[in-house]
Amino acid sequence: MSVNMNKNMSKNMSRASEHFFRRLLGAILPLLVWLLHFAFCYGLAAAQCTPAAMREGGPDRTLMGIATVVALALLAWLVWRARGVLAHPGRAGLWQWASFLFAALSLVAVSWNSVPILLVPGCA
Amino acid sequence: MNSPLPNQSTAQLPNPVPRPEGELERLEDVWRTPRGWRFLSSVNNTSIGLLYIGTTLLFFVLAGILGLLIRTQLAVPENTFLSAGTYNQVFTMHGTVMMFLFAIPVVEALAVYLLPNMLGARDLPFPRLSAYAYWAYAIGGLAFFCTLFVGLAPDGGWFMYPPLTGTKYSPGLNADFWLLGIGFIEISAIAGAIELIIGILFTRAPGMTLGRMPVYAWAMLVVAVMIVFAFPAVIAGTALLELERAFDWPFFIPERGGDPLLWQHLFWFFGHPEVYIIFLPAAGMVSTMIPTIAGTSLVGRRAVIAALVGVGVFSFGLWAHHMFTAGLGVLEMSFVSAASMAVAVPTAIQVFAWICTLWKGKVQRGAPTLFLLGFMFIFVLGGLTGVMVAVIPFDWQVHDTYFIVAHFHYVLIGGMVFPVFAAMYYWIPLINGNRLSEQWAKWVFWLMFGGFNVAFFPMHITGLLGMPRRVYTYAPDLGWNGLNMLSTVGAFAFAAGVVLFAFDVVRTLKRRTQPVGNPWNASTLEWLTSEDYGNRSIPRVVSPNPLWDQPTLSRDVDQGAYYLPQTATGHRETIATSPVGAEPRYLLVLPGDSWLPLIAAAGTAGFFLLLTMKLNLLATLCGIMAVVGTIAWLWESDRGVPETSVDAGGGIVLPVGARGTASHSWWATIIMLVVDASIFASFAFAYLHVSMRLQVCPPPGSALPPVELAWLSAGLLVAGSALVWLATHALGRRRLPWLALAALACALASFGVDLHGLRAADLAPSESAWAAAVAALASYQGLHIVLLAIMALYLALRGWRGHLTARSRATLDNIALVWHYTTLQGMAWMSAVRLVPLLME
């Protein structure tokens, strides 16, 4: 009985794991894009202004610009993919709402976060 | 996922009523809270929650008194009420106690008390861990506070910047008390966070999908995850600073390659998310109270939940805005400045949702409403000055002035203290059915609200006029006299409000117990009738507002018509449900009351505090008490019960307990290992940070061990893990304990090889920060090997005594997880110390 129960339970678990992590990752992907973009730009700027990896002329803003374009393109696609929420806002579930809002928030945040790349040269 | 289930109140309920005779009595017997002095052995979330909340409020009052001492000293220029030295201790303790002993613990304490009932669970999944976390905090915190009475309190400011807190400028024990005392209290906060994550994801009432989960539970989930990633940074930081102070490992001393900014990075990588760790629970409580007082559902509920998560993630990009004057590059600072403004967007989503909900509904007048409106006014002002100080040039002007003091008090008192007071007015009826006085509440509110603004608004101006924070006095001709006196008057008015509130609480709690009912007509489950065992039966929920949308729910739950109206195994138990859809998975058997968590906590607190005082013998005794207490506590756990499955009602037959990835304890171990990995990552960051300051790495005179030794060490670790893997497949076999001991031999040999290599390379940690950082990584690995030694012996003993079986194998599975993690960490530290010099070539 107990073995069967455990087997059934394991089966239930895998079904009832409900793709938790896949759904979670799908929803928070835009926030992770923001996080990675932020960490990359901050890390590159910090590294290229330290004795170990000092770069003449300051941090490589072209590389940061490329990272930004990639991040913004990805986020724009994620917003587009989640746009269905706007058509039926009442019917959309929490995951759909979260996917849309995270994508929109991250798009705004990455855009705003990238303004300094255009404005600030050098390490000073 | 939000498609409503059929309303159970109109359909067949899971269990027939009336319930059989004696069932309720058995349930009561199992859950009965001990009386008298034995109450201290209670582990039930209601008992621990109330003790926890009470202790945090005690610290709020104590730290508040320190605040009044500060204001008394500053009321007039050139005051001699406090000496400069005492003033340093007083302001350091005010900030430290408010942040570490009040603000963080109170949000966890409220969650321990409220969440199980709000989620429809009988208790949190690890009640003894809650008890341990509470007692470690209470004993450690009170002893820490007492250092003030003997002049040994820390005096380097609540963020303890080196070099001021290094041995050169702080030679006494004061800083050590902060580092060891606060360091281990943070461990207690992490224990609480793990408990909350598992509780929220695995013990919700059937049908309470993530979409229907109360916003407060969402907030606590986000906060607990933030704690898991943020607190390790400061734990690592405090460990490094204590290593510098105790063994002269110069992590923060520039002359030997260290960097004081390393501390600031580690501290604020914790410290800024921490502001949101404090604010988000308050926001969650606000999002729970506002719909009730407005009598309508929360506007934009899904957007509010998404905003909570958004704030939680963005808050990890803000740490360096505390370091705008520390000499970081302009580009890095600009990124952080932009992120500091971006976080205002999801915060504003919540504020607008609250305003819209109030607008949409019909607002009940009353004490919670007053405090919620006060919260919104003060917090929005604090948020706006926050955006101001996110602008770098403005921050350069006001950094370390009273403008900043005003800003963070507006954020913290507005964003957290006012909501907590609203929460107390709102939820105190849960304790004995009595509400606090509405008449007194008006006095309390206006004294606190008025006093707060009179105290802190002028500080914006004092700051703009140039008054620096943390000065113990000032000259009379600077134009600050009137503003300072005004601030002092306001502070005392605020305190009068708190005193009045305390009297009212005592008065109310002394009253005769009344039926709790649902005094605010709230929609969430904590207002179901609740006893020591929680609800009579565990409800099925079909909406985010169950008490509004399921009108007979309360009656049916009370009659025992829902799930598990009995104790099925004769032990304490609750239903474990799936993380997304909250469908019943298994019966989670909970441990009962015990003195062991208290003994283990007292031992842990004693160990850390006595070690600080260099009373090594007593500290060792306390350490033994902690280890023995913990092992005795664990020895009783993970035991099978005779029943293999139980009928919870409604055709749901639940297996008793679960194994492997299905088990809540497996997930708790995974989260603990994430914390562990984050601490390790912080040490690795320290290594990277000091390496990046070098032109040549390793620095002249230093070297790494031969690479062959690293391969040998890694091989031994992998062999140990392989043996443990074999042990997990040898359940019930005589060889299992021997496999564990053989694995231990491999782990010990691996570390022996590491040590030999470091010695052969002549690594001298006190010579350079680089060498110290390598030694810190090695020491952290060593700490894990010690842990594995204890675990392997414990596992072998359990195996020999027959306590490892197919139905009680969590110990084995969880130790295996820790073992494999240690193997990975061992390889990671060896790779990290070798890769960085290669990259720098």
C-alpha cells in the first residue's frame, strides 16, 4: 500500500509539480534580463576602471551599447509576446499579468538604465 | 489558472457533520499549549509568534529610548548631557537595534503569527526551527543590548565602516559585539526566511492557488527570497571584518592590498535590499487591510503582486547609491542612480492601487484607517526625497547630513512603523477578541503623526543648512538651534503616542477573552475561528477573498466539515499542498513542543557572545550545548509513523510524509544551500575585488599551491560524493554507515591536501589582502568539512540505531545534498583562485 501510494504520489508530484520552475522562469525572464544587463554594464564599467583591467579611454561603451540593444530587443519581444493581456485584461491570470508587467517594467528600466552609456565617458 | 472551482459550500462538503465524539478532544490534546513556565517550551506558531512580536516591540521601545537620548543631547547647542563617546554608542545602538532587532524581526514575527492562519495551515512546516530562531534572537539580542550598560556597545555607526571599525581605531570589544552578535542574529533571520518560503509554497489551504494567495503572503514570499540572497553578503562581510580584527587578515587595510570599499559593497548589497525587506511586508499588510477597510477587493491585485516581485528584484541594483561619495566611477554610479529611480515605478503601482481601492470602496473610519492614511502621506514624502537623493549631484550635497536622516526616517517610520501600528490595531482582536480603544487611537495617532512630522520634517532643513549626522553637539551660531529643539519636541510627542499605545495594549490584553469573530468584515482566512490547533478543519478556497465569496465557509470549517478535522496520526499535522495549484499532496506530520530548540538557541547565543568576550572555556561549553541540543532535536525528527496514508475527507487519501524532491525538508535544504552558495559567492567576490586592485596577481611574494594538488583534492571530493550517492542507494543495508564514514575520510583527506598545498605555497594571510581572501575561501571550505564530519558521524549513528528506513530517509537525502554541495563548492573555490590570475595575465 505504502509503495503504491509513494509511486502514485511521485507521479502526482511530477504532474503536480505544475511546471513550477518553468512557469516561474518564463514569468521572471524579463526581470532576469534587466538583472543581467545591469550586472554586465556595472561589472564592465567597474572592471575597466580598476588597475587589473584598466582600459584607456574608459569603459567600453560600444560593448555596453550592444548589450543594451540585445536586452531591449529581447524585452520588446517579451512585451509583444505577452500583449494578449491587454485584449482581455479581466480574463488573464496572474502568470499572464506578471509576464506582461515584468516585461514592460524591465523594458522601461533597461532603457532608463542605459541613458548613462550615452552621456558618461571615462572612469572619473 | 484562476478558473474558479465549484463552490464547496453549495456542493458536497468533504466530511460529514456532526463529527464523531472525542475527535475534537483528541485534536485539542495533541495541540494543547503548555501552561506556566512550560509555555517556554511551546513551538506552536501562535505562542512563538506572540513572544516574537512582544520581544520586537520591547526592542522598538528600547531603541526608541535611545532615540530620545539622542534628541535630548541635540536639543540645545553645546549640550553636555551625553559625552561624545557615549553618544557614539547610543546612536550606533539606536540604528542597529532598530534595524536588526526590531525592523527585520518584527516582519518575520508578524508572519510567523499570521501566515499559517491566513493560509489555512495548522502551523508552519518547521515549528522547532521557528522556536530556535526566536530564542536565538531573543537571548542574543537582549545580551547584545546589555553591552550598552557596561560601555561595550558598538560605536562605529550602524553600518560599521572600516577603517574606523578596524583594530587600529576601534581596539576594544565594542565592534566585535556588533560583528558576532549581529552576524548570528542574521542567521536566525535566514532560518525564519526558509521557514516562511516553505510554509507559503507548501502548506496553503487546498484551492488557494498562487493567484488566490493573499497579497501579504506574496509580500512575505518575495521578502523571504530577498533575505536568502541579501543577508549572505553581510554575513560574509562581518566574517571578513572579524577575521581582520581577530587574526590581522587585512581585507580592508589599503597598505596591504585591502580596500575599505569592499566592506561598503558587501554591507550595502545587504543593506539596500534590506530597506525593501522591511517595506514589502508592510506593503503586503497594507494591501490586505485596505480592501477590508474599503469593503472592496484590491484594485489591480495582480499588478500589485507583480509590482512586489519587481521591487524585490530591482532592489538588488541599488546598493551603491549609499556610496555616491565613496569615489566610485561616474558611469557605475549613474547606473545605480537610474536603477534607484526605476524602482519608484513598481512602488508607485502599489500606491496608486491603494488610492484607487480607497476611492472605489466605502472607507470604514477607525484606527487602522488613520494609520494607513498616515503611512501613505509619510511614505510618499520619504519616497520623493528618495528620488531626490538618487540624483548624484544632489546626494553629494546632502550626503551624511540631517537631510538623509530625515529621508530614511520618513521611509522607515512611514513605510514600516505606521503600517505595523495599523496592523496591530487591525489584528490585535485575534489574540483575545478585544479591539484597542478607538478613542485612545485618535490620541495615539495624532501624537505619533504630528510628533513624527514635527521631529523629522525640520531635519530636511537642518540638513540643507549643513548639519552633519552623528555629531554629538554643535556650535550655537550655526542657525540650527530652533530646528533642533523643534525636532526634540516632536520626538517626545511621538514617544508619548507610543506610550499611550502600550498602555492601551496592556489594558486590552488583560480583558476577558471574547469570541473573535470577524470585526472588520475581512476577507482572509485568519478571521476563521482559530484555536491552538488552528482551524477546526482545513478549508478549500475558491477565491482570493474566501470569507466574502464563500459565505458559509466559516461555519462549515468550524463544524469540521472540511479537510482533516481530526488528528489522523495522533501527532500534530497539516496538509502539504502543491506550490502552484495548492492541491493536497501529503500529510505533513509536525513535531510537538520541546525544550531542545531553546537549549540549542541559548547555547548558540552563549557561544557567540562569550567568544567575543574571550571567555573561551565558557564559550566552548555553550558551543557543546548548542551542538548537543541540535543533535538531540534532530534525533527525534524524521521518524516514521505507523500510518502510511490517511483519509482527509472528500475522497482525498493522503500519504503520510513524502520523500526526495516531494518533501518539504528537501526543499528547505536546497534553500539553505542557496544561502550557503550566496555566502560563498560573497567570499569569492571579496577575492575578485582585492585581486582586481593588483597589477600582478598573485602579488609579489605570494603563490598558489601546485595545480596537481588541486586535482587530487577535487578527485577526493568527487570520490566522497560518489560514496554518499552509493549510501543513498544502500538504505537498510549494513554498509550504509561505513559508506558515510568512508566518504568522510575522502572529504577530510581532500581538505588535508588543500592545507598542505597552502602551506607548501607559503601563503601568509596577514601579509596581503589577496592571501587573506584565498585563506577565507579555504576556511569556508574547512567549515563545511567540519560540518560534514558531524553529519557523517550522525548519519552512521542513525544507521546503526535503525533510524534510516524507506519511510524516514529525509536525514540521508538532506545530508547527501549538503555533501554534494560541498564537493561543488570545493571545486569552485579552487577554480576561482586559479582563474582570476589567469584572466589577469
